[in-house]
Amino acid sequence: MVNTVFRYDEPLNEPVKAYKPDSPETASLKATLKSMSGAAIEVPCIVGGEEIYTGQVTDWTAPHDHENIVCRWHGATPEVIQKAIDNGQEAWKEWSETPFHVRISIFRKAAELLAGPWRDRLNASTMLGQSKNVLQAEIDAACELIDFWRYNGLYALRLYGDQPASQPGMWNYVDYRPLEGFVYAVTPFNFTSIGGNLPTAPALMGNVALWKASSNAVLSNYYIMKCLEEAGLPPGVINFVPGKAREVTAVAMGSEHFAGLHYTGSTAVFNMLWRQMAEGLERFNGYPRIVGETGGKDFIFAHESADVEQLAVAAIRGAFEYQGQKCSAASRMYVPSTMWPDLKERMAAEIEQIKMGDIEDWQTFMGAVINEAAYDEITSYVDRAKTATDASIFKGGGHSKEKGWFIEPTVIECENPRYETMTTELFGPVLSVHVYDPARLDETLELCDTSSEYALTGAIFARDRTVAERLATALRHAAGNFYINDKPTGAVVNQQPFGGARGSGTDDKAGSPLNLTRWIAARTVKETFDAPRDWRYPHMA
Ligand code: NAD
């Protein structure tokens, strides 16, 4: 017990290390990569602090190198999942009563560990396991997760300090309780930081979490657990149960203690989970909270007044960084016909220079896509475009699965603005471009707004500021993260809170106070200092 109203100075975003070829950080990270590469590290489930090797083993190879077995992870059996839920309920008794400064301090410490001794392990496992190049790993596994942990502590304190007014004779306050039960965290492969944030944001607020990590990102996610353990997170507060998605979900949602879903991934899976949850309503002890950040069909809309050089760079970085496997990746672009010949030439020349290959090579800009299913899906669209009558590939289109799941950066020119690659989320290095007549600006804006089910990110390019405002207004509901003269990717915690509406999710903005409010059950307390002693009111005299 301490008598303290805590002060928490505003953190700074973790600086992104440059990893220049001859820098000390490069030497250190390369040594870690070497030790992990091909090491086939055994990854267990973790329940109540116990490492459980179930024997249900999956070998995970680096997406860019089929020969490189990165880890062998053990999937949770139904018994292990049930044990994790029971154990979490036990842990809840103490954790839900643990003072907030203790909880916050654990995640602040985790942030410092990740900024220091754990940085290389998280970056290297993300590079090898998820095929990110060094910079993409650094901004995700290190910097973004550090930021989540540092800023969420500040947001939690501010939230706890948000209290109602009191009149003389009474004292009103709100006790921000955790939910009764556990939060089910289901995480995607493409951001290690999201893996870390989804179970820890509820845990910070006093909840326990059951974490089903993505089968495509188990190694880096396991290291997050180990980092949290070192930071002092008590056993059972987060139980780590990678496994068969349907099996884990059946046990999780079969429990009366299921109190919330913290999900990031595709829209189709989220819809399925929501339906499954609705069917369980009579079973649960309370109404579960639902947070889901889902898919996108993110756009760049160029006006005639746009700077064409900046536009080309934004398109290339926005569409092809991390092989287009960012929920925010630019995947469709609207370009005025007056600008297209120039832009096309510039983009073609730049794309020629993109190096694709092994992420252990520092010059690599693009690695491979995550797995065979993704490769088959994305290339089916690319190959169909080769023979389409209303679309044509102007750059890229090649692919090979010989060494890894490699797909060239591809640009498809779509005469038909509703061609399938203009409207479907492919989640790969494919950018579709529709060239429009500048005289039909309003019509094209409406197309952009209405031709996909999503509304996650979007960017407009225009030097004329009044035009930019007109575009921003026309596209007001088309994106939850909107950029003016910048690429639509690269949101930073505390600067651009992230999330979208429509088919892109519940827009609860990861890395912001809005998200934390989803993991509390507020109890309002009114304390009266001198309660009435007569039941009669004055008007009755
Ligand atoms: P995914 O939908 O394949 O998987 C997401 C998670 O759901 C994984 O853990 C997976 O195992 C799990 N899952 C799959 N079927 C399930 C089931 N029946 N029950 C329970 N869990 C199940 O997505 P992914 O390939 O990992 O990630 C890519 C998708 O995520 C893209 O659609 C992308 O746009 C989206 N995404 C969105 C955001 C955002 O903030 N909006 C961020 C990152 C990724």
C-alpha cells in the first residue's frame, strides 16, 4: 500500500534505429539472427508459468527459405486450453486486486527490457519467422510494442483519474474494475506488436487474458511472453495457447467466464467469431466486450495538383513494404489521366530497383509472403489479371515458390474501377491503379468511397489545399486513418491512433485511451456524509 497519486511523465516514441551496415546495432542483430537461423527452436504453450510441450508439433519455416526451420511449436490441446482458462480464473483473484501502479510498472519494465536486451531477439524472430526486413521488424517488434507498453500506462492513469463531480455532503467516484472473467486475445501474424498489445492492454487494466497467437508468428510471440515473465508479470495473468483456431475458440467460448474478445485479423474470421459469440450469450456470465480490427482496401487518391515524385514514393512504400501485408497497405490508387504517363514511368523505373529475397541480406526491401495459402491466393489474382479484358499488368506479375513464397511487386492497371483487385483485399504486393478523367473528379471520389466494403486507411495527394479539403470531405467515412500528402501506412502510437470502421472493424483505436475503456467495468460509488433522518420532503410540511 502506498499513499500516492502517481505522476507519469509523457513518454517519447521509441527512436527507430537505422541499422546502417557498419553500426554496432547491426553487428549485434546479425549475431542473434545467426544463432536463431535454422535453430528449430522448440516453442511450448505457457499456462500458469508452466511450459507445456504437448507433442502436437508444427514445423515453421522462414517464408523466404523452405530449408530454414525457425521453430517447432507445440499446439494447445483442448485439455491445455481448459487448464489455461481455469488457471486464469485463479490468477484473476489476485491480479484483479493488484494495485494499478504495480500493474503499470510491470509493463513499463517490459518496455525497457524490449528497448534493451530483448530487442534483438524480438527483431530477429520477427525477421526470420515473418519475413520482415530489418527496418520493418524494428518499427514493429521493437518500437511499436515499446510504445504500446509505455503509452498504455499513461492512458490508464489518465482514465483512472477521470472522475465525476461531487456536491457538498457527498463524494462520488468511479472504481474502474476489470471485467469478471477472461479476455480472449486472437492475434494476426503481420504485426508482432499487435500480438503483444492485444493480451497486455486488458491485462494492464487488471484483466486476465487467454492468448491465441497466430500460427504464422509463434516464435516472436513466444519471446514476448518470456520478456513479460522477466518483467515480473505473475503466472497465469496471460496464458499462451497457440493452436488450432477453431479448437481454441470452441473451448474459450464454451466457458461461462468468457468476458471479451480482443481480435485483429481478417474480416471473415471476425464475423464468424462474432456470430459464435452471439450464440453463447445465455452461457456467459455477462455481455462480452468485442473489439475487432479487421481488413482493409486502402487507397491513394491523387489529384492533378499532386507532386508526382512524392506520389510515386508513397505508392511504392505504401504498397510494397512488408510485401503489402499490412492492413494499411495501399492496394488501390486513383490517378488523373494527365498525370499517369509520368507517374507510370517513374514507378516502373523505381520498382526495377526493388530487391526481393532473404531478409538476412540488409539490402532486401521485400521478403516473401507469409505462407503457401497466401501465395496461392495472391498469385491466383495476379494470374487472372494476365488474361483479363478490363485490366492489365504493367509491372511485375512474376512469382516463384521454389526457395520461398516470393511474389514480385506488381502493378495492375484497371480500366474497370470495380475489377476484382480494385475491390478485394489481397494482402500481398499488388497495387491496382484506376486512371480517371479529371473532369469526372466527383464521380471518381464516389467510386473510391463506395467500391469496397472496408474503411481502414486512405491517402489523398493534392498541392492545392482547398482541393485537399474537398477530397477529405468527400472521403470522410472511407477511412479511419486518413493521410494528406503521405502514404497510408506507418501509424505511430500516440500520434495516429489506429483503426477503421465499416468492414474494417469496431474502430476502437489500438494504442489509444479509447481501446483501454473497453476492458473495464465501471462501478460508480456515491458516499453520503450525513444521510437524511426524516423520510418526509419539505413540500409535505
Ligand atoms: P487471419 O484472419 O487469417 O487470422 C487472424 C487470427 O485469427 C489468427 O490468430 C488466426 O489463427 C485466427 N483464426 C482464424 N480462424 C479462426 C477461428 N475459426 N477461430 C478463432 N480464431 C481464428 O488474419 P491474418 O492473416 O493473421 O492477418 C491478416 C488480416 O488481418 C488482414 O485481413 C489484415 O487486414 C488484418 N489486420 C488488420 C489490422 C487492423 O488494425 N485493422 C491489423 C493487422 C492485420
